[in-house]
Amino acid sequence: MIQPLQQAGKVVVIPPKANRTTPREYDKDLYKARHLIENFFARLKQFRAIATRYDKRAINFLGAIYLAASMTWLN
């Protein structure tokens, strides 16, 4: 399952399960960065206007994202 992806030049980021008999290698630093990004998007989706995209125009939606991101960053 992972071999075709590795042959295509992809990097394994998600760690294997703890009870795996033969643990596979993964990039821990890349996994930490991926985790931070996923948590950031989860926090952004807590804002109802962003999750449901109330704004019709892209510029207003981007402004809401900037506002929510700055509020998240400050907390």
C-alpha cells in the first residue's frame, strides 16, 4: 500500500500503529508540521462564518479568514 506511493516520490508522514510487528520509518519533523497545520484548520472551522462560508465574495471571505487566524494566533 505504501510502496507505490514511495515509488512515486511521496514521503511517509503518518506514524505506524504502536502494536505493529515491524515498525516503518516516518519523518517525525514533517509529522509535527502536518499536525500543527491540521490543528490550525480545525480552529478556523470553529468560526461559524468560515465553516459555512457566509460571505459570497472571495475578498470578504479572505478577510474573515485573516481575522479568525489573527484571533487564533493571539490566543
